[in-house]
Amino acid sequence: MPGWVEIILRSMVAFLVLLVAAKLFVKKSVAHFSFFEATTMLIIGVILAIGSFHIGVPVGYSIIALITWLTVVGLVNYISLKSVSFRNFIHGKGIPVIKDGKILEDNLKKERYTTDDLLKQLRTKNVFKVADVEFAVLESSGDINVLLKKENQPLTAKDMLIPVAPTKEPQTVVMDGKIMDEALSTVGLNRGWLEGELEKIGVAIENVFLAQVDSFGELTIDLFDDKIKVPEPKEKPLLLASIKKVQADLEIFSFQTDNKQAKDLFANCASEMDEVLKRVTKYLH
């Protein structure tokens, strides 16, 4: 067999093996690898690379080395799941570097982490003042996770005691111009509904690059032609406006009539509609 053919075959096999190994053992991005994981993947890559182009190395040797390393990785991962101390030894653990706005210099020195490195990592978290930090941890991957002091944290709806509607992840019902029937059925819809919604805004399904339906049934789309403007969904604002109009009309009717029974009826209905309005406003904003 010509040497170049053997190299091509070896490289293809190496690619397939690397793909399988990545699917089995790699469950996170390279940026979040621990030192052990990064070193292991580097060694496996070197083994595959040498085995793919170094014809002088028998294929069997490369396979034995690869199986050995994969076995070691699998064994280490298994033991790590069972033992916290072993996991901390292999992968490391988070080290506090800031507490109550004070830098823990001794921990920085132990991890050989400079002040410049710390400030750089804080800036990536949009933190420019150490005193604003309540607690910060240096993870085994080298990243820093930061908890700001309460007064420096952004306000949330919970802080403001504002009720908000629960939401679920949007379903992608059109991807690359193709209708995703499974996603439609997940939200209880079908192609007929989708075609009807697209017809309302004058868009053909062939022109849709991406379409998503949120937990409230609103459809948002992105077209292949970015120059075409798509109108924003108006179902929720229109429904909210209709409810407000009904509530206002009932109040007006109660003021205009001289019949006491009708006046009380309209006033009660207006009060009930006002309660409905308060309950659904958070869903329709």
C-alpha cells in the first residue's frame, strides 16, 4: 500500500476515534477543563497524531496506548464520582480569593495567581472595584466566580416585589427554512397554525430562516432576506388593550345609567374586570 494512502486511512481512523472519545468523555468546553483534563486530551491528541502520520509506528502500538489512556480517564472519572477527596486531588477545588471585600493574599500566593490576573478576571465580570465584591472564588479551571455585595447587585423583579409570569424555553419551529413538526407538537400547535400566522404578516414559509414560539404562543421569525422588515408580534398588547377598554367601558356605563340595578351590575363587572386586568397584566407585558 502506498505510504500516502496509509496516512489518509490512519488519519481518518484517528479522526473517528477522537470524535468517539470526545463524545464519551468531554461534556464541557475546553475553557472549563481542569489541568488533568486538558493534559489528558492533549496526550490523546498527540497519540492520534503520531499514529496517523508516523508509518514507522505500528498501528497496534497506537491502539494500545490510546486504549490505555482512555481506560485511565474512564477510571479516574468513575473514582471522582465516588470520592470527593480524590476528585479534589485530581481536578482541584475552588479557592476563596476575596471575602467581605478583602483580598486573601495568602490564597493568591498558594495558587501562584497575581493581582493583575485577579483584576483582569474581575473586569471580565464587569467588576472594577474590589470593595464591591462580597465573595470571589478561584475555580480549578482558572476562572473566577464573583458574588457582589447586596447593595451592588442589580435589582430583580423579586427585589421590587413585582409579580412576573413563569416562562419556558421557546421552541424553534422553523430552522434553516424547514418546519420542525416535533417542536410544533411540543407547544400543542401544527403546520396549519404556523402557516396561518405567517399569512397574517404576509410571509411565505420558504422565506423563513428561523422561527420560534415562546411559552405565550407568540411567533417571532427571522427571514433569509435581512432587508425585509418583519412586524413585531402584537397579540399580547392588543389583548391587554382590549381588556382595558372593556373595563373602562363598564365603568362609563355604570356612570351613565340612572337604573340602580344596572348601575350596580356594571360597577361589579367593572370591578371584576379590574381584578382580571391585574392578574393578566404580568403575562401580557
